Amino acid sequence: MDDFEHLPMKGQTRVARIFAESGYWTQAERLQKQVLSLQKTLLGEHHPDTLYSTNNLASTYQARGKTAQAEKLQETVLSLCKELLGEHHPNTLTSMNNLALTYKARGKTEQAEKLQETVLSLQKELLGEHHPHTLTSMNNLAGTYQAHGKTEQAEKLQETVLSLCKELLGEHHPDTLTSMNNLALTYQARGKTEQAEKLQETVLSLRKELLGEHHPHTLTSMNNLALTYTDRGMTEQAELLQEKHLFLCNELLGEHHPHTLTSMNNLALTYKARGKTEKAEKLQETVLSLQKELLGEHHPHTLTSMNNLALTYTDRGMTEQAELLQEKHLFLCNELLGEHHPHTLTSMNNLALTYKARGKTEQAEKLQETVLSLQKELLGEHHPHTLTSMNNLAGTYQAHGKTEQAEKLQETVLSLCKELLGEHHPDTLTSMNNLALTYKARGKTEQAEKLQETVLSLRKELLGQHHPDTLTSLSNLAGTYQARGKTEKAEKLQETVLSLRKELLGEHHPDTLISMSDLALTYKARGKTEKAEKLQETVLSLQKELLGEHHPDTLTSMSDLAGTYQARGKTEQAEKLQETVLSLQKELLGEHHPDTLLSMSDLALTYKARGKTEQAEKLQETVLSLQKELLGEHHPHTLTSMNNLAGTYQAHGKTEQAEKLQETVLSLQKELLGEHHPDTLISMSGLALTYDARGKTEQAGKLQETVLSLQKELLGEHHPHTLTSMNNLALTYQAHGKTEQVEKLQETVLSLQKELLGEHHPHTLTSMNNLALTYQAHGKTEQAEKLQETVLSLQKELLGEHHPHTLTSMNNLALTYTDRGMTEQAELLQEKHLFLCNELLGEHHPHTLTSMNNLALTYQAHGKTEQAEKLQETVLSLQKELLGEHHPHTLTSMNNLALTYQAHGKTEQAEKLQETVLSLQKELLGEHHPHTLTSMNNLALTYTDRGMTEQAELLQEKHLFLCNELLGEHHPHTLISMNNLAETYRARGKTAQAEKLQEEVLSLQKEPVGEHPSNQL
């Protein structure tokens, strides 16, 4: 500083101004302080030169982010100007205007607005509307209106300014061009991006012509136009213009100039929008480092750069770094600007979004509620920032499972946006889209679809089909089509989106990868699992290359691919991939993060599919415990986990625990979501299946009929969920002996699935298989055989011989061969089936044990009783070891072995085993369960074979009484029970009773089905 002490005060003032104009604010501040101190000493505080220097120093404070010091100094200047020169003096008005700009920078928009309205009123009175100073004041006031959310008033004022500038100064005057530029920025803020673009292209063209490409104003215009290109989805044009802008700034101003740093930052944001997040991160780290060095950590520009870098860290999956940077940013904003400053509120909001991304939804919610409360108080409910905060909070409510609160808030936002901005404004369309997604989450898929179709139509009209927002709308609508069962429409729409994104953004852009992933999930839903797998493997490969293995998007893709591997029967590959995902998420996000819990849940389902039910159960109990603790019992994810655990309990033979858990889930879902929500209906259906498994067929039937009725009403007869419900109801009818109704319902399902999904879809093949089993139960074994041979042939072609579904079909066909007396074909097929199960699943897998058991039954039918017995003893031994003696599968195996002992003449061993089975079933399932009744009947037949006809008679009389009570006298099982008892009466010499009973059977078989409650499902 000593270098300038020899200069006179005016010389020092000029040098300070040069420093300021060159961006050397620190040097400017030091010199200005020195000049001001001398002027106060030599000229006094009231001298015009002293006031001029005070004002200059205030401007430098503002440029350095010291807005509080700037405000104090400007208030002093204004007070002195009013005292010395009067309120109407031009210098006083200039001081008012400067102070107003500082108020605006400090977030005091209301005070700024009042002061600027005063300045404008006085200038119109003193100088007239056409004076340049008046026009400048109009323009300043318009900028404050915009900051205050009064964009319509801002636009009108700027259009007036531009009109006057053109009239008074001509179109080529610098002030006219500045007015054009300001109006363009307001058009942009009001969603009129096309008008903004045209105006900015005009400004840039004129400035190049008049000032040259290297002039600072020309550079500003380049930058503004580039930002508009970005808003209009023209990111390639934006990137080219910003790279040129940065090159010129570096050349003309140097790397350290504030304008150069701003240019770097803008280019980084465009790189980010174009999916070049690594380049964005490097550029933003450079900007932040230079700003800390040149401006200090506390400068507003430095704080903005911290925030931008944190957001890029989030996009790159570096959420921990993002959180640390945003917490520091918020601390500095609170310290420097105060809690009520707009920048502080923005900082709070950004940190809340990062908390949400890191699974800290409770912290996010509290912070967003604070932001919203402060914005309502400071800016009013109608301000754009307030509306944005409402929308963000709604998103967090949704993530927190508070979908009803989310919906109400989003409906408020949409109503206000329509009122304030109009239906066509981008923010209004975004609000419509957000509300539609919440409707979808709340099961209101029809409302979601209508709203998304409106958004898509408006975006096509306003932005064009190629705009990123339009493509997002296409993608969202496709997701809703899928939720509504319109999978063909979803697929077509997603293929369109993917094609356009590849063309516009390139194959490596994050949005393109998201489209690939979405399309793959639709392929999977439509049974095109091979296409889904290939697409997901491509996505995963690209994400590993571009984002790294640890990025959240990469982990999501791993998880999606694992789900497809499972659907394709590649359960071992699915398990390995899910274990990798879970390990990485625990390391990166922690065990309590929602994504980690979802991965645990997915892995548990794969363990279950691979027969590792004990591991599945433990993992699901852990997930449920953590979700109750972190999210609460009422959160959708918690309810899903309860349902999953119930399914595993059922697979583990713990049907009573499954039932209790499912009843809890259903009760909570009815309370929270309503009876008509898709999730509630799925829970009803799941509970019905458990009732069925527990022998409560009447309750099962009633519940399934309710589900089917609601799904037909809400989703239509053709929706996949409706077809699944028809199928479930058919299975319950079958358990109830309503064989004719079963067959009709399954034929309807199969016909609809062939029409809607095609013959090759997995659901169609499942329906063919179910119908074949019904034909078999109906004695239509020839029809069953043909259908099962078709299913097996198609599954071999589509899924391969090793797929679990193919193996199931082999087994089913083998059983039909047995029923048709084709025991040789049955045996060959079952031996192949067992070989494949051993190879693919291992000896201990439940499916392998079932296969052993089925082969044993075929050996028995083939007269190979010794081989049958050995195989069944092996099965029983393994099941006792793996599942425990009380598991339903173990009891079934005991029963099968007992029948083989009986066929082998080992009636004593058969009797002991059957007595054990019956005792355990009474204890575990109750006397009224169908399995218990079957065991009673089997034991009675063994008593008969062993000559213990008295015990047989007592047991069969009890069996018949229970069948009549539970199933009704017309049920096939009741009629069989009557016949068996009649045979025992005959064996005991009670021929009259035997004849009477058999005549009754014959009479009942001729009668139509009566009105027993079991036939009133």
C-alpha cells in the first residue's frame, strides 16, 4: 500500500477504482479505507468527496460479501445526504438506490422495494419518466419485484423500460440492450423461455456488432443466453457457448477474475446437466479453491460455490461429503447473513434434501418445516421460494410414509401455482407432475394418469417433444401405465423415451441410463426377461465405468439385475449380486439407511427362493425391527417388511405367526391407506392365501371375493392384479370342492392372459399350469396332460431346462403321467427332475426334497416299494434336520412314508407314524384343519388294515362329523368320508348302516349343491 501514499487523494481514489473494476477487491478496500480516513480528517465527514468515498467503500464491502458493513455505511451516507442536500437531490436519490440494492442483497426485499418505489416516484416527479435515471430506477425496482416473487409486475415494468429506451435512445444504445437483457431474464423466470431466448439472441448479436466479442457486456450476454439454452433443454448449445465464454474470460480477465470464476461455475452446472458430473466436480473444486483464496471463505460467491459443489457431490453419490459441506455452508450462512436470509433458507433446504438422500428423513423433515415456516413469515405463502419449500417438504413427507400430508401440501402448491403463475408455467407443470406421483403412491392411479397426460400434452406444446422435461413426463406416464396394468403402452412410451435420449443426450448420459433401466423393468413385467437382463447388464456396465461401483445408481442397477436373475431362475447369481449390494450399502450408507434395509429385504427374498428360509427369516426380522425403530410401525416400508416376513413364516411352516402378522398389516393399511388402495388389496389377498393354508377356506374365499370385486371396480377386469385375484379365488374354490366354478374361472383367466400378455408370458404359462392341475383334479387327465406338455415345451424354449418354473412343470407333468397310468414316463421325467434339482439347488433344498418324495410315490405306483421307502426315509430324515419335526412338509413326508410302509405290509410302522402325524397336526393346526382331517382318514384306513375296525369306525365317524360341519355334506371329501365309513361298517358286519350310508352318498351325488355356508363364498 506504501506504493500509493505519494499520490494525492484523487490519485489514490482512481487507483482504488481501478482495483475494484479489475476484481481486486481486497486491495481496493484497503486503499478506499485509507482515502476515507484522510478525507474525514482533512475535509470532514460532511464533505461531498467524503460521502463519495464512503459510498465507494460500501460498494466494495458489498462486492466482498460484507453486506452488513455495506448497509451501515450506506445508511450513514443516506442520512447525511438527506441532511445536507435534501431528499430530492440526485445524490440523495442515488444513495437511496444503493441502499435499496444492499437491502435486496441482504434478503430485506420488502425494505428494498419500499425504498425503490420512493426513488422512482421522486425521479418521475423531478426528472420525468423519460430521464435515464428514472429508467434505471424502474429497472432496479423490477429486479426487486422479481426477487419478491412479483414476476408479473416485474415483467410489466421492464416492458415499459424497454419501450421507453427504444424510443429515447434507440435499439442499439447500451442501456436499451441492458433493458432487453433484464426483460429476457424475467421472461425466463416466468417460464417464457422461447421469448427469453429470442430477446437474448438479439442482445448478443447487437453487442457483438457494437462492442465486439471481447467486451464484458457481450460476455455477459453470452452467459445469459447459454443459461436460457439450458432451461430450454438445449444443453449442447449451452455447453459450446459457455466453453467459448470461459475461454474469452480467461484470455481477457485472467483466471482469478470474479467473472471468470462465475463462468467456470456456470459451465460446471451445464456439464452436470449433460451428465458429465466428473468434469463438473473438478471445475467446481477449482472455483471454490480460487474463491477461498481471493475472496475468503465468508464471501457470498464462495458460499454459492460451496453449495454448488455439495449438490454435485450428491449427484455423484458422494452424499457424506455433500452433507459435511452443506452443514459448513449453513453454519457460515447463519453466522454471516442470519437465519432469516433467503440464502440461509436455501442452504437449510439443500441440507434437508441431502439428509433425505442419506436416509435421515426425520432430520430432513424438521429442517424443511423450519424453512417453510420462516418463508411464509418473511416472503408470504405466495412467493415462489415458499412454494418450492412446500413441494420439497411434501416429497419428504412421502419418503417418510406420510402420503396423505404430502398429497394435501402438493394440492395446495398446485392451486397456488395455477393462480399465481398460470397453468402453462414450468413450475405449475412440475407441481402437477409431483402431485401425480403422490396420487400414484397413494393408489390413485387413475387420477395420476389423467394429470400426467395433461402435463405431457402441455410440455409438448410449450417445450417441444425433445425437451428434457417432456421426456421426463413421457417416462413418468409410462410408469403409471405400468402401475395400471397397461404394460404394452408403457413399453412403447419407454422405447420412445430411450430412443430420444440416446439421440439427444448420448448413451452415457445418466437420464439415458435411467430410461434403459425403466424399460428393462417393463420388459421384465411383460415376461421379456431375456431382453430385460441384457439391458440391465448394459446399464450396470456403463454405470460402473461412468459413476463407479459405489454410486447409489450403480447399486440400484445391481439390485434390479439381481431381481431379473431371480425371475430367470438364476438364483445363485441373484444372491451373489445382492450380497455385494448389501455389503457396499452397509459400508457407504450405514446399516440404518432405507436403501440398506431394502437391500436386506431383497436378499432375504432370494434366500427364501433358494430354500434358505432360516436365513431369510432372521434377515427379515432384523429389517422389520430396524424399520419400526427408524420409520415407525405405520410406514409403508415397515408394512411391506411385515408382509414379507409373514410370507417367510408361512414357508417355514409358522402359519399361525404368518396369519397374525398379516392381520396386523391389513388392519394398519385399511386405517392408513383405505380399503381401495392397491397395497391393501395385495395384503387382503396374501391373508386369504394364509387362511387357505391354515384350512380356513371359508374366510379365505370371502376375502378373495372382496379383493376380486374391488379390483374389477378399481382396475378393470383386464388388469394383472385382477387376473391374479381370479386365479387365487379359483384355488380356494378348489379347496372348497367347487370344481366346476374353479375350472370356469381358470379358463377365463387363461383366455384373458393369452389376449393381453400373449401365450409366452410367464403369467400365461402359470395359468395354463393351474388349469391343467384343475383338469387333473377333475379327472380330465388327457386335457391336463396336453396342457402341461405345452407349458413344459414353452418353458424349455423361453426359460431353459434349468429354470425353477421349468422344473415345476416337469414335476407336474410327471404327476399327470402317473395319474394316467403312464408310470414309466413319469418315472423317467421325475428322475431327470431330481437330477436337475440336486445339480442346481443342492440336496437340502425344499424343491429337491419334494422331487425325491414325488419320485418315491412314482416308484411305489410302479411297484418299486423298496426304492420308494428308502427315498422317503431319506427325505424325512433331511426334513427333520432342516425344518424340524413340526414343519408341515415334515408331517407330509411322515404321512407319505406311512402310506409306503402300509403298501409294504409294514402296518405297525405305518400306524405309529400316522399316530405321530395326527397328534402333531392336532397340536399345530387344530382338529378342523384339512390336513388333520386327511391324517385322521389315513390312520383310520391303517386301523382297518390292521384289523382294528373298532378304532377305525370311531375315527371315521369323527372324521365324517367334522367334514359335514366344515365342508358341508355335498363336498367331495365328505362323500369320500361317508364311503370309507360305510366300508368299515360293512367290515364290522353293520351292513344295514353301510347300505344306508352308501344310498345317502348316491343321493347326494345326484342332487344340486345345497346352501351350506361353505358354498356361499
